[in-house]
Amino acid sequence: MDAQLRRGMLDVCVLRALGEGDSYGYQIIKDISPFVTLSESTLYPILKRLESAGCLTVYSVEHGGRLRKYYSITDRGRDRIDQFLTEWEEIMRAYEFIRGAKK
């Protein structure tokens, strides 16, 4: 898969996982793992990029004597999911054309 397309899909997968509620890194990986492979070394740069883009916010909560970072989706993040779904419809039409499907 094209690296740029994969990157965009992973971003939206992370946002979608957060659409279910605030979460932290390890839980996000667990939530996404039935659908897509995502390592910690891939996840944290995605989270940082999404935070910089205003698609999520970050806050810390003490857990077991340590601070755990939680991530929360913003309205901009929800808009990004909607935008991706609209773009995906166009990608699927192109896919059908490439496959030679007739309508």
C-alpha cells in the first residue's frame, strides 16, 4: 500500500478509536489491533501529529503512581474522519474502475 495512503488511514483509525472515548496509547493499540497492525513506535508520532493538527487533545491522569497520558478527540478530529470517509468513496469508485467493474 502507498505509504501516504497508509499514513492517512492510520491517522483516521486512531481518531476512530478515540471516537469511542478518551484513551491512552496501549489501549488504542489494543482497540485497533483486530483491524490493523500498529506498533508503539508508529502510534506515538501519529498522536503527536494529530495533536499538532488540533485533532485531539492530551491530558494526564495518575495511574499506579505514574502519570498516564490520555487522548481525546476534538471536533476537528471528527471532521477529519468525515473527510476521510468522503475521500474513501472516491477511492472506491476509482478502484472499481481499475478492476473493470461495470455499472
